[in-house]
Amino acid sequence: MKLILTVVIATFIAIIAQTGSLQAAGLGDIEIDNHAESKKEAGVGTVIYTHTQHAKRTKCATCHPSIFKKEKGANQINMGANMQGEYCGACHNGMMAFPMFHCDKCHTDVIQVK
């Protein structure tokens, strides 16, 4: 029993060490907090990417490595690229998944435009 527990803990530590975070290991949400100034100008906050929720709907190979590189910081995600069908926009195009103009589905602190 001790050996099994040791192997499980060692594997968990190896995953965290390799990916750099619990989130990248598929154990929760990933906060995408780049381009803070342009987000502020657009009236939106940080993006919360629900990695676990997405993994329930599709296979890892759907996104990795063709759309998203697995290395932390390797993807320069921005709305311009998303709107051109890159990154999140590869699926969030209104046909495969909800379209990009549903800001509050991904961004925090969305200011309602009147």
C-alpha cells in the first residue's frame, strides 16, 4: 500500500514539475491575464479558461499541439487572433461552440455596453 501511495504522489509531483502548474495538469481553471491594458480599454477582465470542462467535451489532441502549445507562456492569445479563427476562435465561431461576442462567458468583470 505504501508503495502504491508513493508512486501516485511521485507521479503527481512529476506532472506538476513538468507542466509548471496544477492548472496545466488539468486540475482546474487556467487564468489568462495577458494584454491587461487592452482588456481594460475593452471593458473586460481576465479570462478564466475552464480546462477541465473543455476536456470533458473533446480530446486533448483536438487542441494540442495544433492550436495551443502545451508550454506555459508559449501562446500569444489575443482577441484579434481569436476573431481570425486562431486559438479560442478555432472552435468559438458560432458553429462549433458559442461565438466570441459572448464576452461574459470567458472574461471576468465585463462592463455591460448600453
